[in-house]
Amino acid sequence: MDEAAGDLKLPLQNDCESLQIHVEVHQKTNSTAKKEDIKLSVLKLLNRHSVIFGDYKWIEFDDCFLTNNVQSIAVVDTELQLKERQPISLNKCRLLIHIFHLNEEGPSTENLDAEDEDIVAANHWLLPAVEFHCLWESLIYDAEIKSDLLNYVTTTLLFSDRNVNNNLISWNRVILLHGPPGTGKTSLCRAMAQKLTIRLSHRYRYGQLIEINSHSLFSKWFSESGKLVTKMFQKIQELIDDKDVLVFVLIDEVESLTAARSAFQAGTEPSDAIRVVNAVLTQIDQIKRYPNVVILTTSNITEKIDIAFVDRADIKQYIGPPSPAAVFKIYHSCLEELMKCQIIYPRQQLLTLHELEMIGYLENDVSKLSLLLKDISRKSEGLSGRILRKLPFLAHALHIQSPSVTMTTFLQALSLAVDKQFEERAKLSDCA
Amino acid sequence: MGDIPMMLRKGGHSNRSKVEEQKMAAPRATQPEADLPRSAETGLELREAPAVAVTVALTAQPVAPAPGGAFSLSVVFPGSVTREGCFRFTCEFLKHVLYQRQQLHKSYEQLVCFYRGQLPRPPGQEEDMVRKVYPKDQDSKKCQQVLNDLDGVFQHLEIMFNLTLVPRILILLGGTAVSPKELYEINLQGISVSGTEESLQTSACVRKLFHSLFMADVFSDLQAIPTMGIIVMAQGHRNCGIDWFRPKLNYKVPTRGRKLTVNLSCSHGNSTTLSTCQESNSAWDDYIWFQAPVIVKGFNYFS
């Protein structure tokens, strides 16, 4: 755990010597090779590539053993530690190699009532899951949200490991992400669960993500809802009892379970709902004693949440719509994908914002398209991540309709699609 | 388990064991599908005359409840068995569990007979009967799917048994692979494997296995459960080269849920058992868990 503690100090220093570089090795599904053997081969490969710039991913290997057993080797999350893009000398850094298999089974469901088979109370995901692969990379935020969240969990684990007295220093293992819809709160929770499972694979055999269906916990019987919540948490408890498992509990739209109790004083709300809030709060207090659990919650309407719950959340992170810089990155990744699939053809070099800044936003043949994209990004400010990710699709559907186009045409279409989004939004608000 | 009310049980499961015994003991011709007993699979076995005299019920110990809802049952064969035999035990046990735990509404053989017409039917009225019993199209499709999935599992299990020693098999009902609702394990570590000539006849051994199961009466006290996903896992050698099963390097046998372990072993001390083979071949940690890539979905008319 000392390594993890080192993580915390990283923002304070920038020299390579003490830098921890995370290397994620995705082992092929049918590979049965031992972790130690793979690690040796990976280290050999990394030795040959002593300097890299930022994140890097290998998918083809000279080594026959790696070709047979490994899908990809990726140096990840360097930008979380280094503000500037700078050469990283792998020989000098501390390399942390995480080898993982993806689970392909998909979610399994948990029913609370044997009679009510149709109502699914929770979805279980075995992590790392194939569905959440690359999700973390696709989420782009401006501030250090991602590294903050990772560091939070690292500290939590460190404190648990050192047996810090929970009565003296209190932490609740609850994270609350709030913000407008479509900003990737739920995705971030899932991605973080996946990421942490991979990072902590040396401590835990696997991770479990339990997505609670809040509405299913309300019973048709008066006064039964509180019991259903307790039952749900009992099932979670069973999973936590296994010390080899890292358990993430995701409660989406948490305001439905923890509606502000003060509102009930008006007398319009049924007292059953109060019992649900009480049950959730007491159960969270129960669960926080266990070292291997993290509770992730999301909400759109924070003012509706009970103050006692908000109080229990260790991190209350606001997740807003992306800034123009983040929009640029999102578009950039979308266009890269379209070029990979040859919908945009021929392939064109797109500069990153950093590179544009280096050349002083000078317009020339190389930077022309990138500058155009920058303009579109500025124009798109205020759109949520969910809309941004579907705009390239809409642009193609509405303005192109041909199997392959040039980058210039596509960017024009994208620009039109952005305009249309704002038009639609204006019309909607007019109606309202 | 004892506190489950009688009415929750599926009809006729409770006082079955003795009756079953008699049915099994008498070799019989194919009966009309409707009233085949649950042990149809063993019934088929029984038509062959047993060549080896098996001392039945002497070694079958009653179910010993262990802490945490775990039960175990030991079956000792009076001699060595073949690899193919080990596969057959697994196969028949899997079919049996599926039927007993209401994941199939008829025994596997009956379903195969219904949907594929593979087994010869007595001529005459059965044409009529089959049509009546024949379910709606969608049910039929679902059932076909279950049978196809099961066939896939059987086929690849057979290949696996040929490729490697298989010390343990898990049948997981419901939940995920790591936290199933119910867990059935076949432990073959005490088995000694030899060639066909020196081995006991497989059919006799299957019969003994089932006799022990009925004597111990392991299924009758259980609550009825809805249909769920069934995962089959098998332990095998790391380098056995099977590619259908997915290796699960981090897998650990779950402790959650109800567990029944069937320990199969051979009493003859002269040949080496599977576990000693295993030790001499390579280290224990070279035996890893493999998971079948299909999740067999339980099937019921009313589901």
C-alpha cells in the first residue's frame, strides 16, 4: 500500500524519477499463460521502447509469446499525472503492470422476491467487463476529476489497510456525482469501477459492480419498502464478506431513494418513503466498516436529496458540460474512429489543441482542418457529452448519406449539425 | 433447509427415494413419455446387464451437513474407471441436477425425444399424444435452444476429458460465476483412471452414483426455484489446449449459496488416483478453472 500512498504525492512533483506509470496488459480471452511469464515479456518489450510521449498502446508484437497471449499493452493515464506532454523515460519510472482478462458474460440479475421474477432489483457485473472496456478513455473532463476520484479510493484503501480508527477519522466510502444529464456521471462510475479493478488486481481477484434499480425497491405493500432496501443491502453484504472481491455499489438517480425527508413534513408524501431513506442511511453506516466496498451514487437534482445523505458522501463532485477544450478532444476521438472505419477517407492528420497552441494557431495546410474543428468546438459549448458523442452520427445521417466522405465535407456537416442542435433546443424552450 | 414448508416443494419430490429405487432396479422397455420417471437417464443405462457386481449402498454415506449450507456425498467405486466414465458421471449428474432443480421440466432424454424424435417411440397412439403435448412455437424454440446449448457443453466436456485430467467440475445455478445461488460440485480427485479392460463398467458406476444420490435424498428438501442461468466450470491443465472453454485464471470456488459436493473415488489402492497423477505431472497451480462460454438458460413452459 506504500505504492498507493506514493500516488497521492504525485501532483506535487513532476520529475520522472518517482513517476508511477501504469501499464495495462489485456490478456487474450483464450490465453492461459501465467501472469509472471506475461509480465516478464512485457517488461522486455518496454525495455526496448525506452522513451514515450504520453499514452501509448501496442497491439502488434514481434514476440511470439505476446502475440499469442496478449491483446494489447497500453501505457495509460499519464496525462493524469503530468500536466505537460513531455517525454517519459520508462527506464527511470516505476512501472506498475496490471494484467487482466475481460469477462464476457454480461450482467446477471438479482431478484429480491422469489415470486416477483420480473422485477430486477439489481444488475451484477463481473469486472473487468468487456462492455466497459475503453469507457474510461472515452470520458473526457477538464479538471482533475478522474485523478481525484482514483486518488480518493486509493486513500480509502490505505486508511483501511492501516486500520485507521474510523471513530477518530471518519470516511464513509460514498461518492456522489451530480450535474446536468448527459455529462457521463453513470459512465464515469462504471468506468472507475473497471479501472480500479484493473489497478488493484494484485489485491483483489475480481471486482463486482452492483447497479441498484432504485424504483424496484419500492414495494406495493405499505411499510415493505424499507425492508426491501435492507434485503438488498443484505445481499450486497454477502458479496462483501468475501475479502478477495472489490465491490462497487452503484445507485443511479439516488434522489429517488434518498428524497429529502424535510419535504415529508408537509404531509403529502407517504411515510413509507421516509422509511426507505432511513433504511438506506442506516445500511450505508453498516457497510462502511468493510474495507472492500465503494458506494457510487449519481443525481441530477441535488437539492431533492436528503441532507443526511449528502453529508455522508465523502466526495460531492459536480460534473458539468464539457469546456471547448474537452469538446475538441471528444470530436477528435470521434473523427479518429471514423477515419479508422474509413467513413472519412482519405485519412487526414488532425492536430491536438496542444500542438495548435505550439504553432500559435497559425493557419496553414496542416492546421487548417484542426482550426476548423476548434471553431466548431467553441460553437458547441454548452452541449452535453451525450449529445456531442452522437453529433458525428447525426451529421452523417442528416447531411452526408454516402459511405465515405472527405474530412472537409464532414466537418461542414458537423458544423450544420451543431447549429441544428441549438435550433432545436431554442424551439423546445420556446414551447415550454 | 428443514424449515421449508412442504407445499413449496414441487409435487412428488419428497417421498421419492424408495420408489425410485425400485423403478431403477427393474430394467424396463421404453414407456410412454408422459409418465417416465425422473431418472429416465439412468433407466436407459439399466438395460445393459451389469458386468461388474457393485456393492450398492454400503459406502454411500448419508448427507453430512457442513457449516454454511454445504452438503457432501461420497461415492466409492470398487475399482478404477475410464476417462470416458468420468465424463459420463458428469454428464448424467448435470442432467439430473437440471431436472431436479426445475431447470428442465422433463428429463433431458425426454426432451430430446420430444423435440428431436431421436429415441424410437412405440408405434400407435404416440403420434397423437406427441401433437397434444407439443408446445407452442416459441416454447419449442426456447427448448431447442436449451438442448443445443447443453449438447454443446456435453460435446466439449467430452473433448476436455480426453485432453486433460479433470479433477473438479462445478455446476452453478443462478447469479454470477462467482456468486451463484446454488453450487454443485463433482470432485474426481479420488478417482483412479485406467484403460477400458481394467475398469469397471461405466453403466454400473453411473447406477451406483445415482443410487447414492437417491439414498442420500439430496434434492427433496429444497425449495422450488424459478428458471435461471446455468454455468458449467471445469478444472483442467493450463496447457491442455482446449479453446472452447474460457480460462478463468483468477477464479475461486465461491462460498456463497447452497453447495452440494459429490466426492467420487475408487477404493482399489493399487492404481494411482487422479490427485497423485496431478501432483506428479505438474504443480497444483497448473490446474486452472475453465468456464463454458454458454450460459444454459433453464426452461419451463410457464416461464
